[in-house]
Amino acid sequence: MLHDLFPPGIQHALDLAGIFVFATAGALLAVRKNFDVFGICVLALVTALGGGLFRDLVIGAVPPAAFGELSFFVTPLIAAVIVYFLHPEVQRINRAINVFDAAGLGLFCVTGTTKAYEYGLGLTASAALGVATAVGGGVLRDVLANEVPSLLRDREMYAVPAIVGAAMVALSIAFDSLNGVTTGAAIITTFVLRLLAMRYHWRAPLAWNRRSSVSEEP
């Protein structure tokens, strides 16, 4: 299904681009946490590949793509090395990295959903795995870095755009209308929602009648 939507070369390039920006975000967090070079590499790998590994293990796509394609494994290490030596410069373009990260979020929630469906999962389960593909690496990164996972404290709506994008793909499959246009629409919608959430600090609702001015638990 994926190969029908994008030529293999373009699909591979998009995957590598998403992996690179996710790995960069993970490596930057490791630098802020004062991790050593090994910790930087581990957080880069986990952030970039964790969601895809989880998806592939759930659907039985073994060995996972991260281990079957050397470039998927090497790309996060390249990002880690760049951050290790040039982290002040990388930090200065953090806003640009966030933009690319939003693009990766849109791409991965779509590819995760379609791949799960290809392996026989239902539409709801496929959409759930699409979201897991997009945000799973970030959850593992935060756990390893002793942070509250952004998935649980979604200050700038990280998971919600992925849910919307995965749901759009699932609905397109249900109505037999999944094509380049609908796939692109899902990616762009996820991307734009994430950018708007960062720009205007949107967040998912708190518990009922809990005021946003109340301080959060550490």
C-alpha cells in the first residue's frame, strides 16, 4: 500500500528525514541532561526508532525495519555525533528542528497506520499503532531521561495531531479512498495542527473543573 502511494526512493528519503529529526531531538535532550556520549547515542536511537520497533513487533514484521535497513540504524548515530560536537549551533535552530519534527510526526502516523493495516489489523488498531509509531519513541526517550512523558502531559498537543492524522488515514481506508491526495492531506493536517499547537500553546483539556492556573505536580 505504501509503495502504491510513494515511489520507494521518496518513501525511503522521507523515512530517513523523519528519523534524523527525531534523533536530533532526542540527542538534544540528552545534552540538556548532561548525558555522556553513549547516553546521547542511546537517546537518539530510542527517539528515532522506538515507535517503529514497537509497531513492527506488534504486527509481527520481523526483523523490524530498523534492523533490516542499515541506514535506519546509522542515521540516528549521525544525528547524535552532530549534536555531540555542534550542540550549541543545533540548539540555536531548535525552532527549525521543531518544524521538521512536526513533519516527521505527520509522516510516521500515516506510514504506521498503513503498515499496520497491511499486516491485517483492523482500522481502529491500525490507527492506534500509527499514533504509537509517531509518539512511541518520544515516550521511551522521556522515560529514559526521567521526564514525565509528553504523551501524558501534552502541553502543546503532540499526540492529538497524530491521532487526527491516523484517524484520517483509517477513514480513507474505510471508504476505499486512500491515495496520494488523502495521504498528503493527513500528513499536512497533522503537521499544521502541531505547528499551531506550538505557536498558540494549545493543549488537551485538563481534568474537569481543574483550573489551568493551578500549579502542576512535578
